[in-house]
Amino acid sequence: MNFVDFVILIIVLGTLGLIAYFNFIRKDKDMCLKCPYKKK
């Protein structure tokens, strides 16, 4: 594996990680809004 492949792999993994992270935050907020007993 050369340097270019390594950089491309990091960029792809970083992008997928960000997408999964934002999707998780959005789902977590929606669950908190739908559950009244979870509101503080």
C-alpha cells in the first residue's frame, strides 16, 4: 500500500465516520423529543 492509497483510505473512512456520527446525533435527538420522560 503506497502513500496515496493510505491518504484516500483515511479520507473515505473519515467521511463515513462523520456521516454515521451526524446520523446518530439526529436519531438520538429525535428519540429524546419523542420520549417525554427522557426530557430533563
